[in-house]
Amino acid sequence: MKYIVPLTIDYDKKLCKEFINSSGLDFLELEKNQKWHNNVNMTGDLKKHFGEISNYLKDKILILTLFPDKQIKIHADGAGTTKDNTYNVSINFPVENCTEDTITHFWDFEDEREIKYIHHEKLGTREIIDKDLLMLRQNYVFKNKAALFRNEYPHSVSNKCKDLRLMLSWRFKPEYSWKEAIEICKDLKLI
């Protein structure tokens, strides 16, 4: 439970795919520019569909696109444009083409010391200090279950899928830590 926790959220993939399709994203342009995440405003219908957990999550949701045979290098999500809006936890929802051909890898230091970052506020990114010393710690395959995802931990994605993989990643508001997100999910009977 250090990096990822499967959840028992019952959600409609068809509704999620309709939401993605209505976002107006140009997938050909995204692939050309090698862009794999896009912030989109959350709709009332989707919030209502996901229920009470929506109260703890941001008003934007990320549409994650992974194009055929593309890889994602080691990185840590969650950097805002200021340290006050940096988030560390999301719920990731597999929507389409989430198979054994696409694996998320979590990385950590051998001694499991704290991960430290250089925060680039103007870019909205954070750089992992001593990234070359990280070791592979866990592999995870998204299939049909949503999962609580610890964004601040370094991770990468290897991909042999021949189709576009689509996921939604809905971030917890920045004030919630990993432990608090787990407790919220337990209270809502999602774990």
C-alpha cells in the first residue's frame, strides 16, 4: 500500500469515454507533440456519477493518453504552479485499452529514504533529486479497477499496446496526504 491501492468504485467506462470524446482533444495533435496528459474541467454529471468522493477531489480531471508503443520515463506527477497547489494523490480510472501490455513501474531508493525534489514553480514541474539511484520496487497493471495512486512517487510506464490507452486521473485537493486519502476511501467503503 505504499504506492497504489485498488479501489471498489463502480463506474461506467462508457460514460467516461463519452466525457473524453466530448473534451475536444485532438488525439493526432497530442501524439505529434508527445503530450500524454490534459487538464479538463469536471462536469456535474461525472461528479454526480462518482458520488461522495467527488467532494475531496479537484474541479479538473486529467485525461491520460498513452499512444501505441510509447513509453513514459521516470517522473513524479503532482507539481502545481505554486507549492500550495502541488498534489500527491489521485484516483486513476482505466477507461480503454488498459491491458497487461501496459505496466506502471514504481521506483524508490533502496533504503526507502524520502524522495526529494527541486520544484520549478514557473514550469509547474518537479525534478527528482538523485533519480539515477532509484530502484524498481513495484509493477502494476491497470485493468478494470480504479486505484488510489501516489503521484509524488517516481513512476514510469512501459507500453507494448498497439492501441491508444485512455485513463482518467482525478486529483485529490492538495490539502490531502496519502494517508488521509486512504482514510477517506476507507470511510467511504472504497477500500
